[in-house]
Amino acid sequence: MSDLLAVILAAGKGTRMKSTLPKVLHPIGGKPMVEHVLAAAHMAGAKRTVVVVGFGAESVETTVGAQAEYVVQAQQLGTGHAVMQASSILQDFDGTVMVLCGDTPLLRGQTLAKLFAEHQATKARATVLTACMTDPTGYGRVIRDDSGQVLRIVEQKDANSCELAVNEVNTGIYCFDKTALFDALRSIDCNNMQGEYYLTDVIGILAKAQAKVWAVQVDDAEETLGINSRMQLAEAEKILRRRKLVSLMDNGVTIMDIDSTFIDDQVCIEPDTVIYPFTWIEGATRIGKNCEIGPNSRIQNSSIGENTTLHFIYAHDCQIGNHVTVGPYVHLRPNTVLADGVKVGNFVEVKNSQVGLGSKIPHLSYIGDTDMGAGVNIGCGTITVNYDGKKKHRTTVEDGTFIGCNSNLVAPVTVGKGAYVAAGSTITKNVPAESLGVARARQSNIEGWVTKK
Ligand code: UD1
Ligand code: CA
């Protein structure tokens, strides 16, 4: 097997997106478009990937980072010119160069693997991935001779009426023998309707020189959909999300309503978890088995254990254990860690806090910058007063404490193991273990007050 290297063309601006963001960085399925293409190339066995950048080169390089190597095409003079920019970085490479476009996020790794396998099996110098389309408008047409041999590719703008009637199109995806590719690129010119150096001309040049040119038809033309507009972005997003839901369902996850469930590509969910409608699960999120998630929940970059229930919540950058119940109407902010068996519900916000085994924060609380032990009961309306206007301070609530309703815990402060805080207290001093902290005025009753008035 020869070595495989992918060159991804991504220098274009994407004018029709009407965006300051380079087209290939527009997110789809929760990650930049070009990263889907990179993933497919890696899946097909590419050991190196080179991205040709131009418009917004710096932001593409920063976003995509070390997953790829980069070459700059300062002026966009055509797809052939774009590939030529990679020649010096590929000097020491010998093998197959797969050329891809950065704006085709629906491409599957298996499809590229099949293209590469056929390219090798047929010992072709060039193999083009083609698609048959009912409406081929805008694409380059694949021109074959009577025996079916590929002769060349002609662009829409350069095609005659006979050629325009062909409905087999160039998807813009190819495998080339490296030496054959760069040799042929040396002889292309820009004498065409668009005044560009076309990569597609390489096919004609090789065929004319009797080098073996092969074509593989893609099974599902949808995969090669290129994104040029916001409308196409939305269409592709829908397809990609549906694919993700199908793969989750195939692996034993129940999705109650596929039209109102949005799950990013990187998310992992284990079997027998049920996802209720109107739920977004995003970023690097992992969910264990037998959970109930949603309805109406948004979970980002969080890890969730098994047998956990999350109803009507927004959680980001959190860690949630097993047999935990959260919701309804809960906001879990970054660095919240809920241990096994915790219960948080009914209008509670938790931020940058550890909540120990089996502790309960059931109603109307704000818990911020807190280290809470196991078996704690936080009464309704309890607030940690973590901010003095300049700095944040931590609150410690040790194992087995009972915090009465409507208490304020003014940080920095510690409530010791097994201690109680009387309802309505504003605690500013540590409460020792096994003690009762009371910090409120005593009630006095004035008898007969109403009649005397
Ligand atoms: C290209 C093919 C066409 C094919 C179609 C499939 C050529 C000449 N034509 O046409 O046969 O049917 O793709 O989608 O190759 N790019 C650069 N630098 C450039 C020009 C383009 O990096 O100088 C990049 C673009 O960012 C884009 C990709 O190459 O990712 C394709 O370029 P585009 O201009 O969209 O080519 P098409 O006209 O669609
Ligand atoms: Ca295109």
C-alpha cells in the first residue's frame, strides 16, 4: 500500500457566505467545516494533511492547529494553482495525494477510503470521484469516450451544449500519483473562460499522455455537497445532525423527537439513555447509560454518569455523577462537580463548586465557590455570599450539615461537620462541628397590638 497524504483546498473567501469568518471555519455539527474534511481524510488513512490557506489564513491556522500542515496561496488563481503551492512541502513525499475541498463537510471517511482503495487496485495515475446529478448546473462535467474511458473534465463555463447535457459531474475530490500530479500541473495554463489555473485540466493532460485515469462514482451524491451559502450551510447542518442521531439510535440511545434534538458530532452517549425533545447536547459531552435528558435542556462540554436525570436544565463545563437528579430550571455553571446521588432542583444555580455524595440543594439557591461534603441538606433559598465587590471567596460546608431555609453563608466561612444553621441566619463566622449557628434577631410578640392601635 502506498502512503496517503491529503491536500485540502481552503483558500477561497466564500463570498456568498457574506461573512468575515473564512467559509471553512463556519461551524457545522458543532465544529468548523474543514475539521469534518480533515477527520474524513484521517479516517481514510491519510498520514499527513496539508491545508491550502489564503483568505483568513491566520485564523484557519489558529483554529485548526496542529491537526494539519499549512501552505499559503496568496492570490486565488484557481484550484490547480492552489495545489501547486503544496509542491515544496511535499518534496520528500512519495505516494498518493488525495485532493479535497474544505467546504464539503458531509464527506464520509468510508467514501474516501473506497476511492483510495480503487485508485491503488487499478494502479491509476489519477482517480476522480464523480457523482450523477439530476441537475448538474455549476459543476465540471466528466467527459468519457465511447468505451467509458475518462477523457477530461470540462467546467460549466467552458462547456458546449453537448457537454452540458452530461449529468456525471466532478465532485472536486481526487487521488493522484504524486509525481504524475505535479508533472501535469507544470503544463496547465489559464486560457479558459475564468482565466484560472484549473486542477481539472490535469485529468485531460494525463489521459492524453495515455496515463491511466480512473473514475469512481459516489453512492450518495449528498456527501459531496459543497457549502457556498448560508442556505446550503443550514441544509448540510440538518443532514449531519440527522446522521449523528441515527448513529446514536443505532447504538441504543432513544431520541424522542429527531426534529427538535441537536447533538454535536463529538458527543458520546451510552445505550438506554433517553433524550427528550428540545434538547441541545454540545461540545465534548459524554453521557452514561440509563439517563433521562431533557426535555428543554442544553448541555455543553460536560460529563454525566449513569442513571442520571436532567430536566429543563442548562449545564456547561460540569461533571455530574451517577444517580443524580437535576431540574427543573437549574443552571449549572463551569466547574461544578456533582457527586453520585446528588439532588439539585427548582430554580437553583451552582457555580465552581463541589457537591458531595448524596447532598441536596432542592429549591431556590445560589451555591457559588463552595466545597460541600456528603449528606448535606441545603434549605430552600440558601445563598452563598461569595463576592465582596472585589474578590470571590470560598464557602466550606462539611459532611452531614443542615442549612436552614433562607440562610446567607458569607464567605470565607466554614460550617463544620454535622452542624446546623438556623433558618434565616446570616452566617459570617465559622460554625464549629456539631453546633447550631443562629444569626438572626429574636422574635418578640406584642400582645393586643391590633386592638390598641
Ligand atoms: C470545482 C471544480 C469543478 C467541480 C467542483 C466541485 C475546478 C476548476 N473545478 O469547481 O469541476 O465540479 O469544484 O465542487 O477545479 N480554492 C482555492 N484556491 C483557488 C481556488 C479555489 O483554495 O485559487 C478552493 C476553494 O476555497 C474551494 C475549492 O478550492 O474550497 C473549490 O473551488 P471553487 O472555486 O469552489 O471551485 P468550483 O468552481 O466549485
Ligand atoms: Ca465550489
